[in-house]
Amino acid sequence: MTVKRSYEEINEKLKKGTAVVLTAEEVSKMADEMTPAEIAKKVDVVTTATFGPMCSSGAFINFGHPSPSLRMEEVTLNGVPAYGGIAAVDAYIGATSEHPQNPRYGGGHVIEELVRGKEITLRARGKGTDCYPRKEIETVITKEAVNEIFLFNPRNAYQNYAVATNTARSVKYTYMGVLLPELSNATYSTSGELSPLLNDPDLRTIGVGTRIFLCGAQGFVVWPGTQFNTSKLRNDKGIPKSNAATLAVLGDLKKMDPRFIKGAVFERYGVTLFVGIGIPIPILDEDLAARVAIRDREIETTVYDYGDPAHPMLGSANYADLRSGTIEVRGRKVKTAPLSSIKKAREIAEELRSWLKKGEFTLTAPVELFPTGTTVKGLEITGGAR
Amino acid sequence: MKKRFVLNFALDAADEPITYVLIKEYDLKLNILKAAISPEKGGELLVELDGDDKNLSEGLDYLRGRGVGVDAVDKKMLFRREECIHCGACVATCFAGALTIGAPDWELKFDAEKCVACEMCLKSCPLKLFDLRFG
Ligand code: SF4
Ligand code: SF4
């Protein structure tokens, strides 16, 4: 008899403390000896996780009104420009925004410091209106002092990602790290068999409204992420062979834990933010059991040449090879290193498991499933360019 | 045994050919990996010395006797280990094998003995956790 489970049944078991919750790594190991049918019978929920640099991240803040108030049009936080083109005392601080005089410090660092509870200097200017007469303020804020502050990341948790290497004669400084000349190293940035969207490649359980672990707080998937692409080539296991689906996620920054969010700077590229995401996958049936049982060697990704501005494809590699420390590109052995932290991803998968086991975290069925048949457009240049 | 040291000397003390003496009198293979000279701090050399243990320790005593500061290279590399997130970005650029990461624990390991002070990790660590006190 094939197994069928509902979200309600699983949540009931979680509440009673009888649910079997495994991490995606544990269930992948299990698959060496058990069939998907046997796994489906035994396991209720599988936790997946990732902790990597995700540039498309940032936080909305409502500072509260000073008396009298101003229409904050230009806003900086510790000198880092935030976007003030929304209501009077609202702003968005993006992870990659940089301090004009000190580009090694930026939005990612401000966001991390806010999570840590540190004081941040707010400077704001407005033209002065009849209803908001003030023109300039300087003050200090903390996450507790502001009205609301929530992380709203338009594109996180990429389903698979490129391997970056460099065939050029010079060092390339990229968002994929420092790439040494002539195929001397290669970097990758996915937690492989532990990675959320690789464990549910058809997004059967992850959609609008899915409750997730976001940087140590409970957050939500709110929309398909930007550059959401379901048309990438897939391997025989149904896994996209390069970067495909993405998530837009949201969560209360006040509840986040500094262990799971980190400001960072990639040399000569710029500031970004390491984001920790964990997603539980309910084992509703045998098909999902087969999906979460996926192993590193069964997940392939594409190797691109970041030494050439067009980023041509150089080949492919699976995550077992990538994690072995070398891959072969054009007949050469190339040293590999990750950019996303497997150790941290494991911590997140464990933390999420403990929340589930304690009944502190309930599973939610998507309010709406994500679209299929989507592609990503480039940008045509009709004006000038340099 | 092969070991790396940072030698620090006052500029006016460099009248004796110390590297020559190390090679000639103490039978040490000497490889200069890096040099820096500044009027305030004097000269600094990052060297690799290779020879038998007895000659090595006598050679180092000779240097100290000449007023040359001798520090093992790991004393000069500063690493804020507690803040490491074990991402692995530094490993991609460490060809000396001092920085490694991998199964089973995927924890960053730093073996300062192998460090050649190339300073690549100062650039590649996105948290800027490395610093080299040199020159
Ligand atoms: S300075 Fe160079 S050799 Fe030393 S740890 Fe850093 S990258 Fe490795
Ligand atoms: S790059 Fe920095 S944070 Fe990442 S593993 Fe190396 S030392 Fe740790």
C-alpha cells in the first residue's frame, strides 16, 4: 500500500512529539539501504538548509515619526544609503548598498549589526512640506526602537548554482570569490543534497505561504523569487542542471539570530549578506520520499568561465566531485572550494528539526503553488552603454 | 627540517651578510619569500629555512645574537577564528595547503606551519578575518 500523508496528520504528530524528522543528509544516507516506499513509511518530515551569500536581500524599516516629522527622502544608516522613495518614515536597506567613502562596509553589515541589537546612526533629509516641515535629522536607532523591521529578500535559496572558474591570464575578483588565472581554482555555492529547492525540485510543497527558518526566526516564502526559471534542462533525476527556481522570503528581523546572518564583502566586487534558510519538506507520499533521498553524486551543475565576460560553459560536475576537492575541467584537475557553509547549513537543519520536534513550528501547505514554464529574459540596450 | 620565519632587523645592523652566514656556516638552505623595508620599522624578511634541527636552532641563535628578531610565521598571521563561518572562500586561494575544508565536519582548518604569507586569504575571506603583521 502506498503512503499518503496530509499536512494536518503530520502537524498532529509534531504536536504529540511522535513525528520522525530527519535532515536531508540523513535521509540521503538512508537511501543507500532503503527504497523510497520504505522511507515514505518511516519518515514524516525532512529538514533542508543553506547558508550562503545572497545579494538580493534587504530590510524594510519604519523608523517612527519624530515630532514634528519629516518626509525622509535621502536616508543613510551608518553612512550607507538606504532607499527612501516610499512613505515618509519608511526605508529599505539593501544588502549590497555601500558606504561611499568606505566601500568595504555596506548594507549587509548594517543589517547584521541591527540583528545584533547594535545602535545605528540614522541620517535623513527631506525638502520640508506643510505636513512634514522638518528638513534634516540625525539620531540613533536599534531594532527594538523602530516600529517594524523585516527582512524582505527578493531572490534567495537558488535551486542549484553555477561553478565558477577562470581561464584568463589574470585573477578575476567576482561574487563567486577570487578566481585565480588559468583554471587554478573553482568555486561553488550550493549545499548540495542538503539544499532546500534541490530536495523538492518540482516545488510541490514550497510555494506562497510556506513557513520557513529565516536567519534564526520563523519566516515565510512570499512569492517566487526574481529570475524564477523553471525551464532549465534537468538530469535523469529531475534536477535542474544550473540555477533555476528562486524564493522571495520575508521574516521579522527583531527575532533573528546573529549566528545565522552575516554581512560580508567580496574583494573588488562588493558587499553582500550571508543568509541562513531552512525549509521543512513534508513527506506526503513516495514521490517526495524519492526526491529528498537525492544524493550529491546525483546532482549536477554547470561549470562556467568567469574569465570571459560572456561566461561560456566549460562543462559539468556533480556535487560529490565538487566536494572531493578537485574536479576536471578541460582535462585539467582544478581545485574546488565552497562559498556557502555546509557546517552552518547543518546547524540550521538541526535547529529546524529541534523546533519541529518541540512542536514550536507547524508546517503550512502553500496557499498558492508557483508558476511553471517560466524563463528569464536578458536586457536589450536601446540607449547608450559603456 | 623546513620552517618559515619572519626576520626583523634594524637597517643599520644589516652590515653583516647574515643570509650568507646562514648558508655558509650553518649549512641551511634559505629561501626568501618576501621582503619589506621601511625607515621606521627596519627590514623584515619572510624566509624558509631548511636544514637539520641542530643547525637550524644554532642558526637561529646566531641571528638572535646579531640583534635580529626571529618569529615563527604563525605568530605573524592573525586569524579571528571565533568569527569564522566556515564558508570555504579562503580555501579556494590557499595553494600552500594551510587552509583546508572538507568531509566529514566541513570545518575550516588553518595550519599556520604551512602558511607562506602570500596574503591571498586577506583578500578572499568575505569576513576579512585574516591579517598579516609584516613590513
Ligand atoms: S597567507 Fe597565503 S598561504 Fe597563508 S593561509 Fe593565507 S592564503 Fe594560505
Ligand atoms: S573565508 Fe573567512 S569565514 Fe570563510 S572559511 Fe575562510 S576564514 Fe572562515
